[in-house]
Amino acid sequence: MIQDKLIQCISPYLKERGDTGENISLMKVAGGSINQAYRVSTEKNIYFMKVQEQYRPHFFASEAKGLNIIRETKTIKVPEAYFCHDSQIKGTPSILLTEWIGQVKGQDTERRLGEKLAKLHSCSGPATYGLDDDNYIGTLTQENGWHDSWGDYFINKRIKPQVKLGVEGKTIHGSRH
């Protein structure tokens, strides 16, 4: 059973964190369309775990790095990544184990999220735009690198590659006049 395999994989790491790694229970939760998502409960803590069955190099390492970059801005509460295993072996799942953020949606949740996203995008950083490493948008690889202009970065590293994929995959048709 996949759940037993997942528990075997995370148990040693939980013990390293000071969690007993015993009496672990997994409960499937909603968490997107490309990963399986679980609420992991132990005697000491609750975690959130994503599981990816397909081999995608550095898939969860990229996500963990992105979460850390966002966390450093101190604008939006994002989960701390505790354990990341990007499998290199077919049939062995990749795993990302993070902090469980159990919040209840309120009447102003969307407004507050919008305000926090605006704060995130107004953070000033280096005078260049991009990232050191490539990452993913969904299951598609996303090239990065550094550019002096945000517009140049966005057009050449985000828009053009997506349009190219759409044309090649025949999901974008026709021409603009």
C-alpha cells in the first residue's frame, strides 16, 4: 500500500526532527491536480505532505526553495519545508513534507491575500530579475536566469516559452493581426 511506503520514507526524518515517527497516520486532503496531498499526524505534530509519482528532477527541491524565498519577504505566511525527497528511481515517489497551516477561511480572506500578494510584489530586492535555478510551473519546466529588466525577463522566460508550448501542442491556434 502506498501509504505504508510513504510512512516508511518519512519516519526516519521525523525521528531526526525529534518527532517519534511512531503512530503516524495519513489522511488524503485536497491539494491540487498534479500531486497527491496528505495531512500527516503524529503524536507530536501535524504536517502537510505532497507526493509526486512521476520523475521530475528537483521538483520538490525547487518548490521548497521558492517557499523559502517567499518566506524571507515576511509578506505571506507560507509553510516551512521540513523534508524534501526528489526520487531518482522509477516507482519511488518524491515527497515534500511541510508545516501544516490550518487556518479557517473568513469573510475577508481573499482581500487579505490580495493585500499580501501586493506587498510581496512590491518588495525590493536586487536590481535584476529571475532566479539562479530553473523550476516548474505545474509540471512544466520553467527556465530562469537573471535579467536587468523585469519586462524582458517576463516576456522571454515566462510568456514566450508558454506560447511556444501552446503552439507546439496545438492548444494555441491562429495568428494575431
